[in-house]
Amino acid sequence: MSGVQADTWAVLGGGILGQALALRLQEAGKRVTLIEAAPELGGLAMAQQVGGITYDKFYHVILPFDKRTLALLDDIGLGDDVEWRSTRTGFFSDGRLMPLNGAFDYLRLRSIGLVTKLRVAYLLMAAGRIRDGAPLEQISVQEWLTRWCGQAGFDRLWRPLLRAKLGDNASRASAAFIWSSIRRLYLARQGVQKVEQLGFVKNGGYARILNALRDTLIARGIEVQTNTPVSRVFGSAAGVCVETPSGRQVFQNVVSTLPTKANLAVCEGLDAEEKNRLDGVVYQGIICASVVLNRPLAGYYLTYLTDEALPFTGIVEMSALTGTDAFDGKTLVYLPRYVTQDDPYWALSDEGIALQFVDALRKVHPDVASTDVLDIKVSRVREVMAVPTIGYRENAPQSVTSVPGLYFVNSAQIIDGTLNVDATLGVLDEAMEKLELGRTTTEARPAA
Ligand SMILES: Cc1cc2nc3c(=O)[nH]c(=O)nc-3n(C[C@H](O)[C@H](O)[C@H](O)COP(=O)(O)OP(=O)(O)OC[C@H]3O[C@@H](n4cnc5c(N)ncnc54)[C@H](O)[C@@H]3O)c2cc1C
């Protein structure tokens, strides 16, 4: 073999997954180069500036059972900087904003009848105890929820909530999606107090995590290339070639953490089945407004919305978790709209979206004046989460490709659609067993 140094690994994509993967490969004794298109590492976990606040572009919390995330924080020296707090939840339905923090609040909800409430409560209890969601991957989420909660329960409660996360893709998703969300909620309430405990890294949130990660990567000798979009990846006799505006680099192995559609666009030499798998992934996108206010809302970290006329699909009052002192006394709110690829909101300007969203926020919180809004910023990402369609496990992209030395490891390999850092790191754990860490040539693999 010539032209490539032994045991060189490139990791494409410098989101949390790419960075964690680079650290794992370095621990395994590999020479690692991390290649990221953006000027900064971080991807979806990146921070932004809005209204004089620097904080996560998209809201992030840590749950007590996010063991892989907590282990990563320990590794980069932030293990003791996670603060845990109980939060309150709101529920907006039929023009009324109500608390939803336990059985009493739940029973007081007017928009759902008593029988439906009991059926929903039973489902939440039973689903939280299901450990293996694999059989649910074969049933549509609509069919499963209707079976448990009846048509009224589905129409009044679940349909708006599902639409909130999946838009029109809700009709294509499997029951594993809602099961995994319920289970996450169930586990979050498993503590002694039976209240949801959410965590965040003090003094900066994910911006601090990303700074510490970057320092760790550099300290451990990982080469970090930012501002370096990958345009072509292909196998050659010398190794796996990666083309960027800076030229061609050759590595013995390349692991791409890019979204699936980017892999399809840049990776050459894949076989037809691999291309079909990449092409078949249905991505959910997000359009999210970060709003800075000079006054708090209702103090609910999360408000569920069942009014489908609202242009966003939930309200996340981050400062209800962190305290407004984290933001110089200001309130930071996120208004996410999860969207399909053909959602009409993609065509709207940021200004148009900002106006609509603030207007709608005042429908939920009529006491908010437009002068209370200090700043608003709209962010959009098309490929955020792979929709867990029915039978997704059998069709999801695989880690090992037919191009020797080229691997795919990304969040599209989360089978049940719960996009979070811990699940993403779970994909990494599984992939580490498949990467041929002992492989030292670029020859084709023997047939299985
Ligand atoms: C609204 C929202 C809320 C969330 N809330 C939470 C939460 O509360 N808790 C939680 O744990 N998780 C949460 N998450 C999920 C979390 O952000 C993701 O799990 C995690 O950031 C995914 O990291 P990743 O590295 O897999 O992907 P990404 O962050 O998407 O990284 C991919 C990287 O590849 C780069 N790239 C793309 N194309 C190229 C190219 N051609 N060349 C080079 N680089 C390229 C991108 O710039 C990007 O940096 C949330 C996500 C969103 C969107």
C-alpha cells in the first residue's frame, strides 16, 4: 500500500457525534482527522447569539438516565457542572393554558373526557414498562394509539401531539416513535420524587460542552479541520479519498457522520442497495424561532399545544429551567415547528416567520406585549431527524459499506426516532463494534 499512512482515520462531520467518535478512535490508538464544513464544530448543538444572549441554537436538556452523555461530560471535565432541576409543564388546548404536572392537573383537563383520560393514563403506564419496542416498529402509530385510547383519544390528544413532532409524516411513522417518547418521559420521572428532573450545563449550556470538547480534541492530538466541506468521497488503491476545497486527502478509513442525503451526494462507489437505503430515509426538518423577552411567560419549561392552527408545535421556556439569571434577567423561549420537506414555511422569510410566531405566542400568552419581545431569530435545518417509518429497522442505512474503509454512522441509525444526544451516542457505541479497527489494508472485504 502506498500514499496513505497506516491507521489514519477521517471523521466527516463535527457535530457531537463526530467529535465523540473522533475521541473514541483516538482512544483506540488511531490517528484521527475531523473534517467539518462549518466554521465551528457543533452542528445541531451549536450556540447562537440572540438578544445579547449566547445559548443553544436549539434547546437542549440532559435527562438523569442519559448515561452516555453524562460519561462524555465526565471525560471532558464537565461532569460536576450539570445542574438538575424540576420543571413544570403546560398544556394549551381550546384556548386555555393549564398546568400539567401530575394526576390532579391531568384530571382537570377539560378538552378530554374521563374515559379517554383513563385510557390514556393506562397507556402511559403500560408503555413506560415495555422494554423492547421492536415489535412496535411494525404497527402504525395511529393504529396503535387508536387501539389503546379510542378514536376520541387519538383525535383530541395524540393526533395534534404527533403532528407537532412529525407533521404530515405522522401517518407514516411506526408506534415505536411514540413508545420511545413515552418511555423517555417515564424514565425521567423514575426518581424518588417522581417529578421530571432536567439537567443543563451551568454557565453556558452546550456552548460550554462544545468548547470543552474542542479543547479535548486538540489536547489529544486530533487534527480538526473546520470550514472544510467535503464534496467527494471515494475508494482508491491508496485508501479512501476525501475531496474538499483544500484538495484531496487520503485516509485508510473514513467514517461519515453526515446526514444521509449528504452521504448520498458525496460518496461514490456505493452499491444499489446502499443507495436505496440512503435515499429511502424520510427526514423531518425544523424551523425554530428563539425569542428573547424582558418578562417570563408562565414558567413552564415545556407547553404542549393541541391547537393545530398555531404555527409552532410547542413552547419551550428555557429560562424556566435555567433561571433568568443565566440570561441577564431575560427570558429565552424557543418556538419550534417540526416540518416535512415540502412544508410551506420553508418558502417564508425569517421576518415573516418571526411576525407570525410572535403573533401566535400572544394567543397563548395574551398578556405578552409586542414591546416585551427584545429579539427573535429564526433557524432552519432540513435534515434533523429520520422519521421511523414502519419496518424502519430493516431499511435503515448500515454502518459498513461496500467501499472498503468507508463507514456511515449517523442519527438515521436511531431506529425509533428519538433524536437526542444520548441516543446518538448509542448509535456510536453500536458502530464501534462494527468498525474494523484492526484493518490495515484497503483491499476489498471477503464476501460475508
Ligand atoms: C430542536 C432540537 C432540540 C433538541 N433537543 C435535544 C435535547 O433536549 N437533548 C438532547 O440530548 N438532544 C437534543 N437534540 C438532538 C441533538 O441536537 C442531536 O442528537 C445531536 O446534536 C446530533 O449530532 P450529530 O453529530 O449526529 O449531527 P449534527 O449535529 O447534524 O452534525 C453533523 C455535522 O456534519 C456537518 N456536515 C454536513 N455536511 C457536511 C459536509 N459536506 N462536509 C463536512 N461536514 C458536513 C454539519 O455541519 C454538522 O456539523 C435536539 C435537536 C434539535 C434539532
